Amino acid sequence: MDFTLDSHQEAVLEAVRTLLSRHGGPARLHDLGGDEPGYDHDLDKRLAEAGFLDIAEPRSACRLDAALVLETLSGALASSAAGWRLLVLPTLDVDVEGPVALVAESHSGPARFAADADALVVIGDDRVRLVRPDRRIPRVRSRLGWPVGEVSGLPEGGVIDEAPAAEVRAWARVALATEMVGAMQFALDITVRHVSDRRQFDRAIGSFQAVQHGLAECSVAVEGARWLALEAAFTGAASTAAAALTQASEASKLIFRRTHQYHGAMGFTREYDLHLSTLRLLALRSEAESLGRPAAACAHEHWGI
Amino acid sequence: MEFDWTEEDLSYRSELRDFLAEELPGRWEGATAVLGSADNAEYSRRFAGLLAEKGWLTPHWPTEWGGTGATPWMLAVLGEELWSRGEPRGPQYMNVNWIGPSIMAHGTPEQCQRYLPPIAAGDVIWCQGFSEPEAGTDLASLRTRAVLDGDDYVVNGSKIWTSYGDIADHCYLLVRTDAQAERHLGISVLLMAMDSPGLVVRPIPGMVGEHSFTELFLTDVRIPVANRLGPENEGWSVVREALSFERVGAPRWARAAHVLDETVRDAMEQGRSIDPVTVEAVGVAKTACEAARMLCYRVIDERARDLPPSPHANVARVAMVQAERLVADACAALQGNEIMRYGSDSDLQMRKSLAAGVAAGTYEVQLNLVSRRHLRLPKN
């Protein structure tokens, strides 16, 4: 057990942060359209050139470093499908150049990245397909901070030989949990700054115990999600993946309500960055649900119920 | 960063499990409804003796005092395995985890010689004389007064919520030795024999079941100056250090996870169908236990590296209380009307989850510490 970054992990994350300081962050997301952004192909290109997108070896059981990179990307509000590439594609023996989207087999309707993806990973009960749409998937107007496409009537075929559907689903859960952690930390940090600076009744509003307790519970929830997600990325265990996503989903509800509440009307404005992270959580949670209710999956993985 | 157990830790855990499977009667958990009662204290005395023989009662102590040089991770494994089975060490738990280490750190050679070997042998029961009727969460406002008279302190006052007060041999007692000083600065620690004249112990019937509480009334109790632990008036820092020794406290999450597991398995064995809403509650409760586990491990990792205590311990404690409560909800949902049966899993878990947010520092105090030390939110 070692909860600290080793020197290699430290160096990788430092390099990712340096790249993001120039090509990521809330300012970049604003440039891309804010809560209604386009896909950041430029960022993907730079991440790929630096070798960050294939940091996990194909078929590797441990994808901790990839999860650490993903958490950093998500914390900088990257408009990228790097999560699927970093954590899910290593399970699949496929060759896709550009962005991928990921949906459940039964899914139709909005899905993140679908309009920008070169291929869709489609997870069924016991098979996984890689679908390369023959025409561009139409964009959906969405204002939750992600580029979204409308998935319907996907072509048949593209079944990936011997692709383990349960394993792919587990890694998708790890990716979603990790992305949620990054976004939640962004929302929490900006809220802690706000309540420390904002004064009412001649005192910082963050000195009121009601606010302190509310944020302390948020922080505990996010920390729990972070360490479960990292553990799941380390072991690849389906049970831990389901627990990590359950924790992240539950935490995201708390984070959404409380960070907005403590910002007052300031939190509604598009000039301010809070909504860029909080709205994203709603999309991540709905994608999590589309893979099966996380808490039910957790109970199922542990007891078969 | 990595989250593997070492071979050594894994084999230690499996050796412990074999021992516990043999030593503890089937569902020991069910027998702990009255843990803290005289019956279970006797059991725990015998059990602690067995552990001591195997070197597992005080494995983390220095070899000089009967330790075996166990790592913090092995100690964590020991705590998990024992707590998940209802903590059969009973009151010995606090002896070995902080009273003993506190005596080691601040005791005179005579005090160490006198008090440590019986703890290491599992022969002795201690209680802690901390809370008072007017000093609970605000412990530093305690008023029990100790006045020097020759070679003795003469102590007057009362203590409350003292677990095991009726069966303990000694008490780790906090008293005020300087009534004029700023309140944190006038406190001392005295090691009091529980058969001291002038001490009256009154049991307080409780509904929690985990401990039977007592109240201690001290009237002109004479405690030798030689029984003071650490310097006079510096008891506050002595006790703070003692309580930070464990950092994260008892691994309550392990017990909660075990209760949840047993309750789910019972429901499955009895062929009861579990509705989707209950399945979700079970998944959420299991998740909370898992999150608390990782947050506790982070603290143990810090201890293993000899880092100073950090607010991560408070984060872990909040998560443990939440886990206990969510497990109580899940057990109630799983067992339905069985909660009406005294001693059922859901009945016991409801009672224990009540204590979880109060014992050893309230949930709200932990949240205060998380917000100030971890999030660095401003003070008023």
C-alpha cells in the first residue's frame, strides 16, 4: 500500500498539468463554447503526441497511471473523450485513431462525444461491438458542458471477438467515477475559495458552521470516491469499480446542490466557472445509470443479488 | 502509489482468521449485545490472554514491553479482523491501543514497570475518566479538582459516560490541578486505582448495548503524586497525544461491513426476495464501508511513513460514521419486522450506529476539524 505518487507518476502528472495550463482549463472550455462546447481535438492531438493517451498497456490489469491522468484532465474540464481511450480501450484489441464514444447496446438518444467520434464502443450483455458510423451522428443541443450526439439506429456488426463485456463495463465505470472525481474537486475547490472570500454579516460566509459542515461532508464524499476509483483502476476488480461509481454518483448529488447553494446567484452566471463542472456531473451520472444502476451493480458484484 | 497487500500481511490475516474461526463461537457478533457487561469482560479477559500468548495482543509495542515489531499495516489487519467479529478484546482494546502507549511515552520507569506488563498479558481492565456532566464534547472545561496534599492529590468531582467503570482495575483520569490557569493548561492525568476509598461507581442503564456506562463520584479520593502521568498541568497535551496515537480510532467500518454481509447472506439463505429499493440501499451501504476502508488506509499509510497526524483521520472518521448509519438503514430494510426482535442484526446495528456518531468525538466535531484543517475554511 502506498497512497503517495511515485516519482514517475509525479513526473507524468506534472507534464500533463503543464500541457493543460496552456491548452486546458476553464478558459479553454469557455473558448470552446462553455456549457455548450465543441470537442477539443487540439488537446487530444497534444495528449497523443506526448504519449499520455496510451499510458495503459493493452490488456493491462492495472491502469492506475491512466486514471491519475484522467482525473487531472477532468479536473481541468477537458472537452475530450480521453477517459474511454485511457481506461476502456486497453481491454479491447481495436485500432481507432480519433475520439470514441461509449454507449450501452440498448441506448438511443443523447450520448457524450457521439457526434465527434470515429467509433462507438457498444456494450451489450455479453458482447461488445465497435461501430464505425457510416455517416456523421447528428449533434444534440446540450448545455451540460459536453459535446453530445444523438445515437439512434446504429448499424449491426462490429462484434469484437472475445471482448469481455463485463470487464469493459467495469472499466467504463472506473472511467466515469474518475471523471466525476475531477469535476467534483473542481467544484469543491472553487466553492471553498468563494466562501472564504465572500463576506456577509461582517464575516466570511465560510466561517458559518452550517456552510462548513456542508462542505466538509462534500469533501469526505469526494475523497471516498477518489480513493475507490484509484483502487479500482489499480485492481480492475468489478466490485470495486461498481462501488467507486456508486460513491461518485452519490457524492455528485451532494456536490451539485451544495456548491450551487453556497454560491448564491453568482453560481448561476455563465461568466463564473462553477456551472462548467457541476452541469457535467449530471451527464456523467446519467451515463453511469445507462450502464445499470451503480448501487444495484455494487450489490450484485458483492453478493450476486 | 499502489494498493497491494504484502505477502506478509496476507499471511498474517489468514493466520488470524484461522485462529478466530476456531476460537470465537459461530456468530460472536450476536453475543455482543451486552459487550461491556461483566460476562463479556470476563470473556474478553480470557480472549486477550490467548492473544497475548500468540503475541497478538500488543504486537505493535516495542519488544522491551512485549511487542513483536508489527508494522502499522499488520496492526490495521488485526484491528479489522477483530472489529469485524464484534471486538472480542472488549475493554482491552483501548489498553493496548492508547493507554499503554501513553504510559510508555510519559510514564516514569516505575509506572511502566507497574502498569505495562499486566496490559501486555491481557490481565487488566482500564477505564477512561474523561467526560463530566458539564464537560462532554467541550472536554477542556472539566472541573474535577485535584489538590496537592503531601504526597497525594486529593480529588473531588464526578465523571460520566465511563465505559467499564464497574469492572475496571484502573482509571486513566483527567483532573484539574490548576483552577486559575487557562483551561487547557491546568489539567493533569492521574492513574487511579478503582478500589480507592472515596470512589463510588454507579452504573447507568443504556440503550446502545455496546457499552454499559457508569458514573464515577469522587469524594476526597487520595491518589499518590507518583501516579501522575507526565508533568503537572500538561495533561491536555499528554491526552491529545495519547488519542492521536491511533489516529483514526477503531475500524468501525470493518464491523459494519461484516454485519451487512451477514445480514445479506441470511436473507439469501432464507430465500427471501430482496426488492430493488433494498438492493440499492445495500449497494450504497456497502459502498460507504468501502469508501471508509480506503480513507482509513490512507491514514494508516501516513502512520506507516511516520508522518505527523493529519486531518485525513477526521475525514476517515466522518466516513465511518456515515457507513455505520447507512448499514443500519440497509439492515433495517433487509430484515423488516425482525428489528423488533431484541438482538437481531438490524436491532443491534441501529443501536451501534447511534453510538458511532457520539463516542470518541462527535460527528459534528469531526466535521469542524475537516472544514478547518482539511478545507482550511476561515474561523469566525
